[in-house]
Amino acid sequence: MRRYLLRRLPSALLVLAAASVLAFGILRLVPGDPAAVLAGPDAGPEVQAALRDRLGLDDPLPAQYLHWIGGLLTGDLGPSYVIGGETADLITDGLGATAELTLGALLFAVLIGGTLGILGATARRPWARGAVRALTTAALAVPPYVSGVLLVLLFAVGLGVLPSGGRIPLLTAPDLGVQYLLLPALCLALPSAAVLGRFLEDSLRRALAEDHVRTATAAGIGPRRILWRHALPHALPPVVTLLGIQTGHLLGGAVLVEAIFAWPGLGQLAEQALVRRDYPVVQDLLLLLVAVFVLVQLLSDLVHAWLDPRIRWE
């Protein structure tokens, strides 16, 4: 396993390096001058020039890039000149909220997707399989900004059992924090749950058609034991890889869901930074999201290799 990890690390580092160059370069292509935004509409050219010199915007692009990367490697992210405060503090404050939302959505996606996948693969009645297929299709077809509004109208406005927005940290008040987390986590999880459910259903059907499963069935082993001891372990490795990919999608979708439910995470911070052209914050956020996605994908590949030794051998 250690040798497999060492083989994967160079590609992960290469992705991070390419992402840093893209994040740095794309922001420089956006029209507008962050110094002019920071100075305000009434500031003169002298004030804007002083701000550009203070922000280092007049330096050559390679020098700006190396200065940014050097700060990241030393842990000095620098200040946010537009939003205010230290960039590291802003990201740290939003990271906990986004991590809480993403982990809650991931739990929902695994529970809902796993249940739908198993039901779709093992149901004997056509109407049950059709119902599972309809549920996954609806979860995929309805975008989060629609499902989020529907969830708020149903549970917050209609039934009045859950809050419509905001956040209370789980560590501060677990009972209240769960109530604020349920709706945004469910809204974020629905598309990923549908993808996982369909993929697990197809993978389970192929596993149930394998010769060793048929042999176990002919030997009189019960269907429940066949499912959990023979078919499901065989179907899980590719699903784990897909789960890693969907975790990245959850991080990306959190930006929209946080706006719908007024969830104070990295999504709201990214929106503020983009609108105000706060270069340091946007660059660090983009690279952080890529780094988390690469790390999750690497971990999912390691779990896949642990479940399926053929991956390590190859």
C-alpha cells in the first residue's frame, strides 16, 4: 500500500501545481482593477497607484505568483485588503461551516444512495424498481436551487418544524445545530445520492450475476447473506472511487446551497471575494478546494486499492 501511495503522490502534486497556475492566471484575466475597487469611486489616480504598489499589482506576474506561493508554503496568507482581516482567519472561520455542511451531505448521500441502490438491485417487483428509478431521476433532474426552495416551503414554512436558514455550530449546541443542518445538507446531498444509488444498483446487479454468487445461491445460502457477504463487497470498490468524486461535487455545490440557506461558509466568502475582486482570498479558496478534492480522491483510491488488491498489483 505504501508503494501504491508513493506512485500516486507525483500526479497529485502535479495537479496542485497546475491548479495554482490556473487560479492565479484566470483571476488576472477578469476585467477590472482591484485597486480601483478598494480605493472607491471618488479616489484619484494617485491613490489607486499607491494601492497598486502596496498590493504588489505592478510587479511582474511571475514575481506575484512566486510571492503568493511562498506565502502559502510558509503559512502566511496575508491580509484581505477588500473584505478586511487576515485571509487565514477568514478561511478558517468559513472552513468549519463548509466542512460541517459537506460531511452532513456526504452522510445523507451515502445513506440515501446506498438504500436506493440496494433496493433497486434486489427488488423483485417491477413497480418497486420503477419507484427507485423515478426517485433517482427526480433527484438528478431537480437543481439544488429548486429543491432547496421546496424544502424550505415544506419543512420551514408549511410544517414549521425546521429553520429556513442560518447556522448554529454542532459543537456549540448539537440539538439546535442538527436542526439547522438538516435542510441544507439534504438539499446538497440529493444529486450525489441519486448518482451513488444508480451506480451501486448497476454494480450490485453485475455482482449478483457473477458465478460465485450463483454457486452460493445453489448451495442454499440465504439471499441476505449473499448480498452482504458476497455481492456487496464485490460491488463496493468502484463505488468508493465514485464517492470520492462526488465529495468534490459536494464541495462545489456547497457554494450555491450556502447562498440559499444563508449558511456562513466558504461559499459566501467566495462570493464576496469574487464580487469585490479580493485576489488573495479567491486564489487561496480555489487552491484549497482543489487540494481537498485531490486529497479526498487520493484517499478514495487508497480505499479502493485496499478493497481490491488487483489495483495495487497493477
